[in-house]
Amino acid sequence: MESVIKIGMGIIFVLIVWSIVTGFVFLVPAGHAGIVFNRFEGIKTLSYTEGWHFMVPILESAAIMDCRVQRVDTTATAASKDLQDVNTIIALNYHADKSKAHVIYQQVGYEYDKRIVEPAIEESVRAVTARYTAEELITKRELVSSDIKELLTNKLSSFNILVDAFNVLNFKFSDQFAQAIEGKQTAEQNALKEKNVLTQKQIQAQQVAAEAEGQRNAAILTANGSATARVLNAEAEAKAIEMQGEALRQNPDVLKLRQIEKWDGKVPQISLGANSMPLIDVSKVIQTPQGN
């Protein structure tokens, strides 16, 4: 019985000591910030970093705030510029500013995610989505994401909450609008395909025309070359005849020379001309009688 009483007294003593000790000091874990409330002064205007810190027992109490990076995945509903309903699926990483933890605690409290972060997301998404048409939300997704992040960062920073990362994961539209977008894309793809086919046909037609033009030009050049050659040959022959005639006129002995060159050495038996005497081979006409 006495042993049980001793154990009970020991436990009570430890609790008393622990309560006294914890009344003087408090521990701030890693990734957190400490806030001290003084019953006379209110929230102290500083945030306590990781480690052990002293405080006045009874008059002061400590609160611990988580300042590690938090992630939220949510869907924000809004309307586009052309009044299409859009569900924007986003992912946000954020954390409370350690140096301003006492301000956050004083203004908002622990639940700053529900009181500040989630409403700021909804407001930012709606404000930016209303600037763009539904089609632009798809084609300009990076720009939309950048605009939302900028607006959201400004809203949260005013409450000492810092944005680490923000991404628009997807846009979801009504089934009717999604079908219309799909039909438009299909029509554009078909039109592009037909345009490419037409372009190929035009190129092929141009190639055939160019080939035919080249063959026609080659034929014309060939014909012109043959005609030019014939003309040049005729001109050369005419020139040669003219030069020979002129040479004969200026040198009549040339003709005689050519006749001599062509003579075979035999005297023609009869040679008649307009102004020539007939030549007769007397040896064949007058034969000398033998014996005279």
C-alpha cells in the first residue's frame, strides 16, 4: 500500500514540476513559428523561431503555427467571357510567412487556409476566367495560369501567405460545348488536309506545265537552230558562187587554166564555136598514097 502511495506521489510531483517548467519555456518544432499571448499586452509583436523559448508563467501562453508548405487541389467554378460554364482544376502550394505568424494568428487564426486561401482561389479564378472566351482559355492556357497566379499571389500576400507554386491542371466545359469544340477541331483538320492535297495537286500541275514548257522551248530552239543552219549554208553557198563569178570576171584566164587542168591531152576532132574555125584532123582525111 505504501509503495502505491509513493508511486502516486512521484507522479504528482513530476506533473507539478512539468507544469512549472512548461510555464517557463515552450518548444517551437521545425517548420513552425511560436506566438506568445500576454494577458496584459496581448499578442507579442514577434514570431518565435524553432527551438526552446522562455515565457512568464501564468501571465503568458504560447501557440504554435504550422508554416510548412501546404498543398491544395481544388476545382473552381466560373463563367468565361462568352458565358460558358468552366470548371477550373488547379493545384496550389503555399505557406505562412514565419516572420509574420503572429500577425496571421492575430488577424485570422489557425484556419487561414479555409478563411483566406480557398476564397482567394475562387475570386482569382473567376476574375481571370471572365477575361477570356472559352476557346481562349484552351489556346492561351499558360497566359491564363500566369494571370491567375499573379492575382492570387497579390491577394494572399496581403495576409502574409506566400505562394510557392500554382498550376492550372485542366479546364472542363459542358458536354455540349466540348462536342462543339471537338467538331470545330475536326472540321479545321479536314480543311487543312484538303488544303494540303490541293497544294500538292497545284505543285504537280506546275511541274507538268514546267516540263511541257521546257520541251516546247527545246523543240523551238532545235527548229530555230536547223533553220538558221540551212540559211547560213545557203548564204555561204551563194557567197561562194558570187565570189567565184567575180573572180572569173576579173581573171578570164582562170577559166582557160581550169580547162587546161581538165584536158586529157587529146585534140578534139571537131570543135565548133560561135567564132571558131572547125578543126579537122588532116592526117585522117588526107592519106598519102604509098609508093608515091
